[in-house]
Amino acid sequence: MSALDFLVLVLAVWRLSRLLVVEAGPYDVLERLRTKAPYPIGGTPQREGLLECEYCTSLWAAPALLLAWQVGPGQVVVFLLALSGLAMLVKEWVDRGHDD
């Protein structure tokens, strides 16, 4: 795996984790998904569910995206997530420079 492949995967994992945990998505689809996500084994509503922690979500998103990267057509999805992730990071960087 090249350094560029690794960077693309890192950005894609970050973006997918953020999408699933933080963002509502179009028509609040992701927000509704989070409310239906199961709790960990032995978990309760007072404990975090599977889509409430970016760190935890990245642990299962990473192998899924790595597998998608290894399968030809899955590279398109991973690459699109990476591009979106990079765009979000650039936006955050630019916005911080314009705090008025």
C-alpha cells in the first residue's frame, strides 16, 4: 500500500465516522439511523450506542473501508469519502482563518 493509498483511507475513515456520528445527513437520514442503532452487548440507553463515538465508529469503519479499497469498485466509494473529508478539513481550516 502506498502512502497516498493510506492517506486516502485515513481521510475516508474520518469522513465516514464523522458522517455516521455527527451529521444529520440529507432528510435527517443519518440522525434517524443513529436512533435505531443497537447498543453494545449488555449496553443500556445510558451507555453509548454503536454510532455515538467517532473513535469507536472509526474502529469498525476502517476495516470495512479497507476491504472496499481492496475490491476494485469499492475504491470509488472510499475515494469519494476521502475527497469529501479533505473538503471538510479545508473548509474548517479556511473558516478558522476568517473568525471576525
